[in-house]
Amino acid sequence: MFKFFKKIAGVLAGKLKRVFSKPLSEETLEELEEILYEADLGSTCVSECIERIRKTKKASIEEMRAWAHEVLSVPPKVTPEEKGSPHVILMVGINGSGKTTTCAKLALHYKRQGKKVLLAAGDTFRAAAVEQLEIWAERTGVEIVKGRHGGDPSAVLFDAVAKAKAGGYDMVIADTAGRLESKSDLMKELEKMRRVAAPQETILVIDATLGQSAVEQAKIFNASAPLTGIALTKMDGSSKGGVVLAIYREMGIPIQWVGIGEGDKDLHPFAIDSYLDDLLG
């Protein structure tokens, strides 16, 4: 599944093999440290990995794999559902992250599992977002709830949850307006939407090519809307994928989904072993 960045990851694996073919020394560890930074693992993960190898004196890909597996083994933070209520997923993120498309792909994923899914067009400020979600809804055969342009997004979510309860829907997947961390008014609005929708899941959609800045994004959004998971998009580009480890280790938030393209089948559940196979070789 993670073969989409096999070429990039293969370069990383090749570098690691060359380093591990040398005797363990401080010089070798410095070289390894540089490689891991290049792979977007971040300072916390890099320091932890180097210290583990220094203490165990086991410089090998197998040792790195064992460490990475421990880091990635974080259970999902999904709130239990109330009886008779739909499972609500709130999708958040900045502009351009691929949030609206990910909403639609997620809806299709659950529909294929036999779930009755309802989309909520909570991005009322960008007309193109509503139109895009409508096109996806028609294409996938999923119903959608929308409001007027510039209207209250919380009202859209309220209506969607009410319709879902009345119509026996299993799930509500809610799109939201892209927002920057510097816009405090939008972040407060996000808090309101979360109170209204009472989601069991709040998933942050992140552009994987952003590298370490993705970790900062996660921290800021988590402060306004506690996150249960991450959807990493654009992994078919130049991303090395190491940021996955950084987010897990620094925040304890699991990566749940990975987007690898624009097609309706290009969203996959995150799989630890497949990821490590490609990243580490």
C-alpha cells in the first residue's frame, strides 16, 4: 500500500544500510542523525533513536524498525458512540490540505462497508468547497446537507446530525472551512462547531509535503479541537514520510488515513508494517 513513495524511501533505506555497514562510532551516529533529519523525523524522534542505538550498541535497520514500531503503536482515541446516535467525524485543517476531497473519499470508504453516510458541507465561506463536495456526493451516491453561502457552519452541522438521527444514518462526515492558526476567530468558531456536533472523531488533514511544520499544525489545532487522528495527504509527492513518526511520538495522535492521489480509491487506512517496510527497507 505504501509503494507510492517507495523510490524516495528506497533512497533512505540505502543510506541507512551504508551507515549500518560501518563500525558503530560517534561519527557513524552523527551520519545517521543527519539522514534521519533529512527524512523529516524531527528532533524528538531523532534524539530518541540515536540514544537507543548508543545505549544498546545495536546499529541496524532491525533495531530501528523495533524502535519505530514501538513509537507507532498508539491506540486510536475514538470517543464511544451514544446509543441511537450517528458516528460523527469532524474534518479540520488549513486551506489546500485536501480536506474536502478527503471527506468525500472517507464517505465512499464507509459506504463500501455498508454504512449509511451523510456528508455535511460545513465550509460555508468557500462556495467552491460546497460545489466540490456536492460533485463528490453525486458521484459516490452519498447524501449531503448544506447551508447558504456565508451562513453559520455550526447550523449546518446541527441540521446534518438531526437529519442523521431522524433518517437512521450510521455516520456524518463534516467538512469545515480551512483555517490558519493565526485566525483566532476561526479557531473559536471551530470550538463551537465541535460543541454542536459532538464528534466521536476529529481528524486533522495534513499535507505530508510540509515536513516538520505539520507537527506544529497538529499542536495548534489540537488546542482548539482535541484531535483523535491524522489524515496525511499528498504522500504521492516528495514527502519522505518521516513526519508520521514525529507526530506519533510528540503528540500521541495516530495517523489513521493516508491519501496518495486524487482518485476516489486513493485513500487508505494507515498500516504500520507496510509503512516501515517502505521507509526502512
